[in-house]
Amino acid sequence: MPDFLLEIGCEEIPARMIDAASRELRERLSALLQRERLEPSGAISQLDTPRRLAVLAAGIPASQPDITEQVNGPSAQVAYKDGQPTPAAHAFAKKVGVDVGKLERVSTPKGEYLSATVTRKGRNASDILAETLPKEIYTLYWPKNMYWRKRGEVFVRPVRWLVAMLDEQVVPMELFGSPAGKTSRGHRIIGGDTVAVSRPSAYVEALRGAKVLGSTEREHVIRKALDAATRTIPGARWREDKPLVATVVNLTEFPSAILGSFDPEFLDLPEEVLVTVMRDHQKYFAIEDANGKLLPHFLAVLNTAADSDGLIRHGNERVLRARFNDARFFWQTDQKQTLRQRVDLLRNVTFQKDLGSYYDKTMRVQRMASWLAEIVKQSGMAIRPGVIHKAAVLAKTDLTTELVKEFTELQGIVGGLYARVQDLDEGLKPDVQTEISRAIYDHYKPESMEDDAPATVEGAVLSIADKADSIAGMFALGLIPSGSKDPFALRRQANGIVKTIAEHKLPLRLSEIMADARGRYKGSEAEKKFSNAVYIESVRSFFRERLEFYLKDARGYAYDVVSAVLAVDSDDVVDAAARAEAVSKVRGSADFESISSAFKRMKNILRQAAEKTKVIAMRVDPAGLHEESEKELAAMIPQTVATVEQRRAARDYEGALLEVAKLRPAIDKFFDKVMVMVDDDNLRANRLALLQTVVKEFSTIADFSEIVTEGKESTK
């Protein structure tokens, strides 16, 4: 079977967009091949660089397999009149390509119909790909697109060449005016202009010869080059930075690394400023000593073989020196005005056109953070409300500083650094000032599920209040994330709230946080534009998705465990995480598996009874229980409920679930001996009430029916 290669050659694609687009292209090709019955016998692999998206499918059929199927036509009454075929019969015979005399008659529940056995010839793979693949490519998602040919034709960057091959044959397709061929292009500087591709299996090696490496190989080369360059400085190591490694991998085709230096006097600036300038503005790696202290050196990754004469190194050092001089100038200039003096300047910084200024936001966040701090304090946790009050007032003031205007990545961080070195208040104790600066420094955290939550409880509360205010305002305006669109990063902020609550084990409920956050917008456009009922439901659904994402992706719980615990309550993050942990621990036991299957069975019976409007008694009547097994189950319920509730109140969820599992023998016996859906109305209603009681009383930790088991449920 032939291999298939597709390469889309472009002008340089932004590094941040390559991975997602490459993944989507592979998934689209895989779905297309499956849909068209051309599934590959081997893997679908990728080779992506800044100038190309490429995908290879190993061993796809040269054509679709033939399909033989039975096709029914008109009824025999319509197809024949006086024993002769009618125009309807002739039309059907022509449609299926069979002589009218060879048509068959088949009996169906609706009567006798004409039928024919038809073999449909499979289409050629090359024709299918040429016809369908361009449509998939045109609809790839890009955060930003470009027009460069016809109006309406968009792609991330201009397409300059196209390779599409089935073994040695070109697939006759065209993309943005570029016809497919067998010629790729090598590295722009050192790889030569064109690269002949003899067949897909030779593609990777042909590109390697033209100084173009695959992403995995590029990362390996980069890491080895960084290690080698760093070894020239005794006791030094380069600072691991996975996102930066991923970025430089997608900025290069044939990478190498060089070591540069800067004046040690710049080490007087805060490390965060120096590293941000190097990493975010220049894509340089920082170098540190064995104790993690920054050294006056950096590593730059080049998209070329080497820098033998040192010109590139010299140029990078000169650029970095200028950037550090700018940072030092802004740092010194900013100290002429304290953070307290900058609060009023926030009136001139717009948060959102319908939500007011950052001064308005500051006042809302300050009041909300103080309210949250009081809840946390009343729960018995150690917290300093005064620290939160001062930190909330100052948290956004660094938006008015020259350093943040120049280096926007440092917002929050600069505020924390300035709060550490400036006089915030007369008589303020050093430890309190440290806590205030730490809370400001951390209040944007976590910026992703991989990022750390704020280090202190005060920082955690400020972070939650700030993010909740943003989410509430945008939701109240109807600016809700949909699909891949989330221009205000509300999902990321909600993820941050969930993770912060979970990791600090804060006694805060999501619905109460968001209700209070909306209330702070009283009288604003946000309050007028979105009804409260719609807001409550939208926020509830949104945060349930975020909590589900946290439990599954960040904590690694199985999807059915997460569904089971969130079906009971998705408002208390800490409680949901504790219940998920308990269910995960006991779900593998035979008793729990049996209980889960039994609960599915009970809910099926109750659902079918409700659909058939069968009456369910309000409560179980002990006198109406006839069988020993149902009496035994009913007798166990009150005592088990009491024990489960006692353990649940102490948040001993694992112990509570083990108590529920003790019902297994009684439930198994009940279903072995008792028929629930009997004809006697009173007896049936009483047994349904017994099942309803079991489901209601023992589903306070998780909905056991959501747990996936291998057993089959009965609905007797």
C-alpha cells in the first residue's frame, strides 16, 4: 500500500500557532481517511517547522474497497401492472445498473418491494484526496489569518509551495494557487533552494540533507547545544524553561546555540526583570550557579549552523545591553512615585469600556477580597485581613508604571517588587510589608494549570477576588467564552480560581463567590445587560466545566469518577476533590462495583416507572413489605444512613463509601428474590419507594450510577 505525504510550505508561521495547527491537520487527515475507508496500516506522523506543516500517513489503500449492498426500490404494486414492469421499475433498474428482468422481490414489514444487489466500485485514493483535502486545509483554525490573494481566501501566512504524493505519484490538487508537486524547500539560508522528494518514505531524510530537522530532533539538538555551551562556565547550569524550549523549537529548522554575556552591574536589578527581558523579549535562556543565583551570561538559540566569527553573539549582547539599560532607567524613574500615589492614576486606565476603569475594579476587588477574607477567618484558618485590604488597593497600580508599560509581562510582579522596596505606610511592620508585596506579586497566579497557586492565603484570596470580578463583569455583559473563542481568557482565570481554592483548601463556594462578584457591579451596564437568572445558570455551567477539567486533567481522576461526584455537587471545590479521591480509592473493590451496578439498575427502574406514570409511594410502609429480603434491606437503611452521615460530616468519605458498600449482600438478595414491577399497585409503589429511599439516602457523596462497570443492568 502506498504512503501519503502532504507538505504545506509557507512564509514563517508564528511559533505559538504551529503545535495546535499541526495537531488539527493530523486529526483532520485521520478523520478523512477513516470516513473515506482509506485507513492507513501504519502511523500518521508530522514534521513541522516555521516554514511548513507536513503530515505523513504510512500505508493507505490505493483505492477504496468495493461495497456490495442490497438496495430496495419501489413496491411490487407500483413496479408492475398487469404483470409488466412500469416506468418506476425501469427507472429503478437504470439507477442501480441492473437489467429490469434481474430485479428481485423481497418481503418487508411494509409489504413486497423490488430489490437489487449492487456492487459499488471503490474510488481511487488520489482522486478522493485531491477532492476533499483542500477543504480540510482551508478550514484549519488560526488565531489570526492573512489575505494575500483573493478576497475570502485566508491562511495564517502566504502558501509558497505544496507537496502531495502517493508514493512516487503526485496527487493532483491545488492550494491557494500553488499546484502540488514533488519539490520541497530546504533551510532558507544554508539548505539550498529546492529539495526533490522521490517518495514519502524518503521525505524526512531529504529534508535533513537540506538542513531541516523534525521538531523532536530539533529539541534534542537544542538541549545538547545549551548543555555544551553552559559547560564552558564552571559550576553553571542553564535555567530549565520548557515553554521557552518549545518556542525556540518552533522558531528554528536547524538550530545551534551561542553563549553571551552582559555587564554584572545589571545584576543589581531584580532577577524577575532580567529574566523576563531575556526570555520574553529576546528568547534567551538564563544561566545560574549551583545555588540558583543568576549569572551575567545568557544562551541564544540560532536558526543556523554556527557563529564562527562571533558577530551574532556580539549583536545579541549589544541588543540585550540596550534592553537592560531601558529596564534600569524605567525602574529608577518609577521610584519617584510610590504605589500609594499611583492609586488615583488608575482612574485613567480603562478596564473595559462598559465596566469602568481599573480604579473601579480596584474598589470592587478590595471590598470582595475583604469579604472573602472574613469567611476564611471565621473558618479558623490563619489569615491577615489587613494585608489583603492594603494589597488589593495597590495590586493594579503597577499598570501606571513605565516598567510595566514597556514590559507588560511583568504586571503584578513589578507591583510586588515595588511594594517590597517602597514605604507603603508609616509604622508598617517589615513582616506585614513582606506579606503585602507577596500577595501583590502572586495575584495573577496561577496563569495555567501547570503554574503554581499563590504562595500565601492572602495572595490566594486576592487572586480569587480579582479573577472573579473579571469573570462576573464579562459574563454579565454576555461576553461568554464559546468554542475556541475566549478573548478575555476567562477559562484560564476560572481554572485559576478552582486550582487556588483546591490547593489552599479554602472554605469558599463558587456560586457564592460569583453572586457576590456580580453584586459589586450594581448600577453598572453589566447589571443591566444580562438577567440574573441567566447569569447564575451560565456561571454554574461554566465553573462545573472548569472543575471537571481540573479534576480530570490536573488531578488525574477517571472521567466517570468525576461525573459521579459532580452530579452530587459541583459548587464546593475542596469537597468535590475529597469525594473524588475517596471514590477513586474504593471503586476497584468488588462490593463497590456491585453497588454501582445496583444503583444503575435502581435508577433505570425508577425512570421507567416515572415514564409510565407508575405511582411511587411518598415513604416506605414497613407493613407493606412482604418478602424477607425487602424487609432486611429496609431494616438496614436507618442505621447505615446514620453511620454514613456521621462519617460524611467528618469528611471521611472513604469510610462512608465503605459503609455504603456493606449494603451489597442485602441489595443483591433483594434483586434475586423480589420483583419490583408487579401488577399490585400498592406493593409496586412501596417497593419503588424503597428503591427511591436507597438512591436518595446514599447518593450524597457520589452518584454511583455514573460509575462505569462491566455488569449489565436489569429493569425488572
